[in-house]
Amino acid sequence: MFILTCFQLFTHLFLHSHEFTSIEHLIQEVENYIYYYNNERIQVKLKGLTPVQYRNQSL
């Protein structure tokens, strides 16, 4: 279920709002989005932390 929700969010917020000029451009933008999603996007469910911050606090 999580993968499906994540993919739906990605396609809705990212793919439908961008135009890509090449495969390289698409790859770069996907990499940027993944970085944002894991390192900058704050999650209320994760006590206001990003996914990386939340994961690192339990190590």
C-alpha cells in the first residue's frame, strides 16, 4: 500500500506538472525529487522530521 501511495503522490505532484526535454533531464529531475522527498519534506507523522532525520534518530 505504501508503494502505491508514494507512486500516486509522485505521479500527481511531479510527472503531471513537468515537461522533460530528454531522458537525461527526466532522470535528473527524478533524482532531485527523491532527494527532496527523503531529505527536505517534513512529515507530521514523523514528529515534524524528514524521513532521513527520523530514521537517523533511531540509530
